[in-house]
Amino acid sequence: MSAADFLLSPAVQKLMQVVYADPDQSFSVNELAQRTKLEPGEVDQTVEHLVKSGILARLKVKAEEPETVKADRSFVFYGELRSIALKSFAAAEPIRTMLRSKFKNSVVRAFVLGEDDDNVIELLIVHGAITPDEAAMTEACKKLSKTLHRHLQVHVISMARLNGLTSRDALAAKLAAASAFEIIAQGDTKAQLSTERLGLLQSAKKKLAALSRS
């Protein structure tokens, strides 16, 4: 099995999702098995590979205590791997799946704005003609937070608000930051733009067409 195949294996992804959600915490094999729902034997084997690769570090414990491991921040590719995890299996994919399944008729676009030192993921959700139900969104994000072992800080705005952001807006600065990336693009869901917004787009197209003919 190649290194790439190994890193993309389901067992590795589940372990890294737990460990990278709290990189300063140490875990025993049994704790990781409970968190990932994997068999202890499979966890033990996967941990061994990750330790040999330098991704995890073993911690010294007393004789009567179980051996524990944690993320090795000194690993040369620690930052890159954590970024990859955030942009895929550890955050982006579960969030995208949740939004597409529960809010496909309201969410037009969605962005992960970044993750802070307390492992809080900041999320920007853009709705169209239908505004997501606040209680349903809160409950869905709360449930997902438990799965991800990360807190979600969520902003919900309209498409008109997104298009009206200026350089002075805090959200505009966060969207322009290197840490931000889009997880749902316009057209990925069934959500429709508001009639008012469509009218503005049509008006803009007519003006552009008139200018091109003049």
C-alpha cells in the first residue's frame, strides 16, 4: 500500500479526525477505539504506522498506566496534514454532507472561514430565497459538533448580503484570508435565489448588453 493510500484509508482518517480535533490531548488505544468506533486491534495497528511515520508521538507513562499517543506538532508536515484534514474528512466533508441533506432548499453557498487555536471552526452559510430554520440549523450544527469534536461558529447571511460586502466588512476580510475555502458552490444544491435577486441580475445583464451595443 502506498503512502497516499495509507493516509486516505478510513481508519487513518477516523483517527486523525479525533487527534487533530484536539492535538494537545493524549489518547490511549481504547479511547481512540471508543471515539472512532473501530476495533482496538485495528486502532493499535494504525497507531503503530502513524507513530513510525512521525504523525503521532508516543508519550511516556507510568508502568500501571496504558500507553498514550498524541499529534506530533514537530512533524515536518503537521500544518499541511491538519489543513488537509480540515478541508476534507475532518470537517469540510461532514459539514457539506449535513448542509446538502438537511438544508438543500435554502443553502446556496457555504464557506469554512478557518479554525482558531481553540479548534473552533468558523462557518459562513449563504441562503437564497428560503432562509434556513434557525432552530433546525442550531440543532444540526450542535449534533455535528459532537461528531467532529469541534465547536462550530456559524454565520448565516443572504446572497444579497454576501454580494454587498465591502472591504471594511469583517466577513469580507475573512473570506479573502488564505484559511478560507468554499465547501458548497452556487448550483451544488436545489436552493433558489430570491425573485428580487434574480430581477437585479436580469437588469444588470440588460444594462451590460445595452452598453456593449452602444
